[in-house]
Amino acid sequence: FSHVLVAKFRHTKLPPGPFPLPIIGNFLLLGRNPHRSIAKLSKTYGPLMYLKLGTVQTIKHDQICSDRTVPHTAHAANHHKSSLAWLPVGNKWRKLRRICKEHMFTVHKLQSSEGLRKKKLQQLHDYLHECCSNRRVVDIGEVAFVTSLNLISTTLFSIDFAHFGSNSAQEMKGTPNLADYFPILKRIDPQGLKRESEDYAGKLLTTFDQITSERLRSIGVSSSDFPRKNDLLQVLLDLNQERDSDLSRDELKHLFLVLIVGGADTSTDTVEWAMTELLSNPEIMSKARNELRTVIGENKQVEESDISKLPYLRAVVKETFRFHPVVLFLIPHKANANVEMNGYIIPKDAQILVNIWAMGRDSSIWSNADMFEPERFLDSKIDYKGHDFEFIPFGSGRRICPGMPLAHIMVHLMVASFIHNFKWKLEPGMKSEELDLSEMFGLSLHKAVPLKAFPVKWP
Ligand code: HEM
């Protein structure tokens, strides 16, 4: 195979793309919304395009290679050396993926920890109820973040990581790091993000290690004082004891770090976008709420097994993934050798960005691509499990999101909890058709202006 590539290499060239400026390359073309700028550029240069960003070479294409370009911030606390998200495809990465696939995010393991998540959703409901009684405005993104973080942390180790109304949620939010595109600036660290991440990653890793020590101690003590937990930490410790995996303490804490960081912002932002669209489209909101009323009934909590009985809710979530995918370019992949694509050469070590946002808005794939229409998914078999390549908000193939089964549960149940027993009223003077939909590009694509509204008891 590599011989063919070398031979072809002599006759072919890099994919087309705009002419790069010295040093900064095409960086200025990206602007504040690179997903939109790149989609626009691809109208001129085609679906496979070459961009030079700072000193990193970048290519956008639907086809992928499986290694990663490791961002500057992922070096904090040496996370990149043990992290599922940043390791190249190799034995260590395979071991971690296998543990996630076979022992953590299976239907069976998620069912055993369902009771833990049920409590977190009840807490969300109680908090919304309290805001409703006190006529208090709700920052939907903030509340979704606290809930997402706790849903993940409780699934992992039966512990809450955030509380409604505290700053702990905000402290964990990420900001984009300019240094990722300019390796030359790494030593200067323009935004102080490496230091911040070092601090933040270090604190979390220490916390995870303490939680593990605590659990190991409690396992040795009488079982009536410390009943066995149904969480994934217990599953991993059991595996180690059965010698079915040789996960070191170091690997364990880095695995927890990547699962929390990978899962919290993405799920939060998806829920905030879904709620933004529901509040902007009252008809869609009432269809989704009526379905919940008919299938679940009043004053009954939606359960994980109910998701399969709620086709309209599922269509709303799919449409949110199409219209507002939050991991815009997947997590950038890297070519680990010169690769031929469409007669062009993608050079070894080039960063590969797959513009999921542009795929979701492509009018040659979707009718009324610029409209939020959940109905398009009602009679369609298209799903986001990685087989329908026009719709891959979780990626596809080897690097597909391992947390997708948990994300699927979390996003559906959070949206359902927000709308099941509440109507939502915008702040005085705001109209649904005037809701601000502008985006902020970061680790995951979130709303630039937080969505705030008042819950009102319904009916
Ligand atoms: C709505 C929620 C989520 C979305 C949209 C999402 C999306 C993605 C995407 C697009 C990727 C990269 C795929 C690629 O590069 O080809 C990814 C990777 C990953 N996700 Fe998620 N994700 C979500 C939730 C979660 C959750 C809840 C967890 C864990 C609890 C998680 C853990 C990870 C990890 C560890 C990776 C890296 C996998 C690897 O590199 O091998 N994600 N996710």
C-alpha cells in the first residue's frame, strides 16, 4: 500500500485551498466561527480542502485517519500520555477502548447504575420546581451543566461534583486555546491556559485518586457499613481483582478525567441548543410535551426505558445533533502516513478536520437544511451510531465516541425533565422568534448568549 502512495505522490499534489500568508498561513480566514468560514471556503475549493493554520497543516475531509494531533492543554499533568482521547492507536489505547466498550458503557452496566442517575434527575426536577415556586429565572446551560456533571460523576463513582447555584460548575468550563494552532507560541503560553489546565487537571486527578483509595479502604471493611456500590469504579476495581484488566492507578485516574471532560460540556451544550430550539418553536415544544404527557403521564418521572417509546423526543434530539453539533470538527485526527484521497495527497502528520456542522447544513443531503424540523427523522432510519456517514455527531469508526450510550440517555432524559412538567416563559420583553442563536466556538460549540427562562407549572 505505501508503495502505491509513494508512486502516486510524485504525480499528485496537496488538495486545493486558499493561498497561505507567511507564518500565520490561512489562520485569519477562520474568524470567530471557523465551522462557518470553512464551510464557505469549501464552496470554492470543494469538499476536500487544504488549509495552513499557523505552523500546523490542516485538512478537512470526510474520510478519517485514526491518530490525533495532541493540543497544548492536553499535556497538562502528562494527561496525553495516558488519555483515551489523545493516545495514538496502539496497545494502551486499545486496552482503554476495550474496557469502555465491554465493561463500562454496555446496556447491562448502564442499567445497573440507572438508580444513581434517577436521583440526579429527581434533583433537577426539584430544583426547577423550586425556581417555579419562587418565580426565579433559570440559566438552562448552567443547570444542564450541573446535571450532566453529576450524572457522569454518579455513574462513575456515586459522587456529586457540582451543586445548583454554586460556582463549581463554572470553574470546570473550558475556553479555546489559541496555542493549539501555533506550536511556536507554546513556550509563551499566550492565554495562560496550560498553567490553568495543569492546575485544574492536577486537582481532578488527585481527587479521583483519593476517591479510589477511599473505595479500596471501604471494600476491606464490613459490608453492612459500606454497601457495595453499583457504579463504574466498582466495575473497574472488580475487573482488576479478577485480573481481567491490568489498569494501573495512573491509567484509572486519567480515564476518569477524560470521561468527565469529554462528557460534561458536550452533553450540556446539546441540551441547551435543544431547549433553545424548543423555546424558539412553540409548536415543536408542544408536540414534544404532549407526547410525554400521553406516553408517561402527569407527575411521573421519565425513565431510561421510556426513551424508546418517545419517537418525537428522539427526533428532536437527532435534529439538535444535525443542526447544532457541538464537536464541530470531531476531535482532530492525524494522518500517520502520506494518504491518498480523491487523487490528492494528505501529508503525514497533517491534522484532519471533519466539518460536521457543514455536513448537517448541506442542502444536497438534507431538505430545508436551514430549518429546525424534527419531523424529518420520524420516518427515517438515519441514526447517529456511526453508520450513516452524513450524520456523525459522535464520529464513526475506531475513534467514535465511547460515551455515546451514556450521552444518549443523559441528553434525552435532561430534555424530557426540562419540558415534561413545565412550560417555559422567556424573560419580559423577549419573543420566541427573537431568541439569540449566535454561537461561541470553544471545546464544544455553545451558545454565545446563555438561554434564560422561567419555568411555569403545567398544566
Ligand atoms: C452529546 C454528547 C457527546 C457528543 C456529541 C460527543 C461527541 C464526540 C465526538 C465527535 C468524539 C470524537 C470522535 C472522533 O474523533 O472521531 C468523541 C470522542 C470521545 N468522547 Fe464523546 N461525545 C459526547 C459525550 C460523551 C460522554 C458522555 C463521554 C464519557 C462519559 C464521552 C467520552 C469521549 C471520549 C473518551 C472520546 C475520545 C475517544 C477516542 O479518542 O478514542 N463523550 N465524542
